[in-house]
Amino acid sequence: MYNDKKVGVIGLGKYLPENRLTNKDLEKIVDTTDEWIRARTGIKERRIAGDGEATSDMAVSAAKKALEDARLKPKDIDLIIVATITPDMFFPSTACVVQNKLGVDHVPALDISVACSGFIYGIAIAEQFIKSGRYKHVLLIAAEKMSSVTDWKDRATCVLMGDGAGAAVLGEVKDGGILSVYLGADGSKGELLKMPAGGSKLPASVSTVEGRLHFLKMQGNELFRHAVKIMAEAALKATEPLGLKGDDISLVIPHQANVRILNAVAKRMGIDPAKKVYLNIDKYGNMSAASSAVALAEAVEEGRVKKGDIILLDAFGAGLTWGAIVIKW
Ligand code: ACO
């Protein structure tokens, strides 16, 4: 690292839409059961954004709470990053829409498309801008309206996803902060999870709509295998250089894709999942990038993270992408 500046999270916020979609509700839409969904994923319900509610609306609500938590005003922010794979539209970026809604013209703003690992990648980017001295405060928002790319006729995927947003303000801290960052990607496995149409390769047409190609397609089984292996490896890559073992970690706050993945990862790390893995997948399902952000905000809100604690964020998603970050709180 090029200087001793410590960078940490100085404010957190979250927003979840009011509307709850339970497993029982899904039983009326597709051929599934509450028992199957709970046993295979750990999900009981998820939140679904309103028709007129865009990703940027959820992002702004979460951002305002994070700013309040950091005791900052929108004008104190030097850079806005939005991690999302469900932007309001292709362009302008959702970050620019958020910037306008926050009333802070001229602040640089960009989206990053990293799927479920977006919050981790965003922290890594923010850390560098702050460490270099370029910016003082970075507003990072992870927001997803997964319901907008969900095929409500595909029982293999529609039971998994939910909508929501989490936000963090990053800045210099006196003690602790980000201790290590590990990021990775493997584009050769991009086929495992994608939305095939709507981009330059397959622009929207009557046939793409009829072919249901504007929805998320997933090879769940194959992804499951990679997720367990890669999340466990990422955790090691982030903790080993610091000499940390499972016992030294106060709490793992993972991306919430499937409770079975998280239990398997914890086991590989020698961590008791019941005590040291934060879970809220039962309430929200998989919110892609927003999952880790909301989980961190809730873990702190619930007093599960205390000053001096060593926490591990660990995520994996489409791309494939992955990342793990160790933070001393
Ligand atoms: N209800 C009832 N049965 C179902 C459902 C459902 N909702 N969905 C699938 N099934 C059936 C299948 O048809 C299959 O039936 P068959 O045996 O008769 O063929 C059976 O259940 C088993 O299906 P699998 O796909 O093998 O089930 P699995 O145990 O793998 O669970 C799941 C599926 C939950 C998707 C799991 O594979 C998973 O969590 N994968 C990883 C997801 C992930 O990590 N994604 C990356 C992050 S997401 C992002 O980046 C946006």
C-alpha cells in the first residue's frame, strides 16, 4: 500500500420495499412449495419493488440513510458509485440519476456491473480513491430491482430473487478500517448466469421478447459448486496474508445466495455457521449486489458488529466475479 491512511465504513443505510412476496404466494404462481424453497435455499420471503419504483429510487433512500448515519450532507460526497445489474436504463448510469436526485450536480458518478460481488468491488474502488488522497468521502450504493429481470414462469429462478438497496459512506478512519481486499473474476463461466438479450449482441426485438430472453437465466447446480469453492478460497486469500484464522473472525457477512452455500463455506473455514455467519436471506432472498450491503447494515444495526471486531465480507456472482474483504470495525 502506498500510504498509511486507514479507510473504513463511516455510515450505513438500507432500503427494502414494503411489498413482501412469501413462498406461499409463489405456490400460486409456479409449481413449487414452501418446503422446497426453505429446504433448498433458506428463503421464506422476499421484497418486491412497486411498479413505478426504480433501482435509483431504492438507491436514493438507502443513500440518504447512510449519509445521515455518517452525519454528512450530500454535498460532502466526492464520488458516487452504484453497483447494480438492474440499472434504471442502459444510460445514463443509475449513479448519474442518483446524483441528480440527491441534488449534487458535478460530483463524479459511475455504475459498476459486478452482479452479486458489486458491493465488495465498490468498497475496493472507494478505498483506492480515498487512500490516494483524490477523494475524502465516497458514497457506495448497491441497489437491485431483480424482480425486473425475473421470469415469473421459471420456478428454478423466480423463487430466489428479491429487491432492495444498501449504501455505505467510506472515508478515512483513525483505527481499524479495511485490512485486506481480494478480488477475482472468470469470464469463461459467464454462461452460467446471464440475461441474454437487450444488449448490443442481441438487441431487443419481438423475437427476444417472445423467447423470454430479457430474463435472468441460471444454471443453478453448476453455480452452486463454484460458489462454495470460490467463496471459501476468497475468504482464505483475504485472511491468510493477515495471519487470521477462523477463530479470529468475529462475523462473516456473506452474499446471501443460498443458506446451503454459506453453511458449506463456513465449514471449510472452520467457522460455526450458527454463531459466526450473518444471515438475512430468509427475509430478502438474493438481492444480488444489494445483499451484502443490506446484510452489513443490518448486522451493525442489530449490534452483531462491535468496535474492534474483525469482519469478513465474502461474495460471489455472475461474471463470474468474486471478492472478500476484511474490515476491523
Ligand atoms: N420448486 C420445486 N422444485 C424445483 C424448484 C422449485 N422452485 N426449482 C427447481 N426444482 C426442481 C428441479 O426441477 C429439479 O427437479 P428434477 O430432479 O425432477 O429434475 C430439482 O428441483 C432439483 O433441482 P436443482 O437445480 O438440482 O436444485 P438445487 O438443489 O441445485 O437448488 C438452487 C437450486 C437453489 C438454484 C441452487 O442450485 C443454488 O442456490 N445455486 C447457486 C445460485 C448462486 O449462487 N447464484 C450466484 C449468485 S446470483 C447473482 O449473481 C445474481
